[in-house]
Amino acid sequence: MAQQARTMIEALTQCAFSRETGYTHMAEDGTTRFESFHELYCRASRIGLALQLHGVAKGDRLGLILSDSQKLVDSLFGAFL
């Protein structure tokens, strides 16, 4: 049995193996789209790697200004990873 996650990142990492669990994202225009935690984890991992390659390290402060809420979610988790 898997150990219970203590942080959002631990929870996302545990859920990332399933393409069936996720959340529904609602855009500004009211349209909805199901996102699996696997998809979110993959995008967030790419963003996290890009941040590392640009010299961002654990403990650094990072500002995010994004108008697209989906990109904000991806970037937030990418920064946490």
C-alpha cells in the first residue's frame, strides 16, 4: 500500500501514474476539459527542468505572471517540482 502523501507534490507524483484520475479545467470562456494528473505532471516536469536549466534553484524566488490559468497551474507545479 502506498504511503499517504504529505505534500501537493507527493500527491501529484503518486497520481501521475494514472491517466484516469485528474481534474476538470474550466477556461474563461466556460469550456471545460478533463486533465489527467499524468498530463499535468509531464508538463510540470518539463517546466521544472527548463527552470533548472536557466539557473533557478531550490530556495530561489520566482514570479509568475500568466493570463492563462492552465499555464499557471502547470508553471506552479513545475516550480514546486
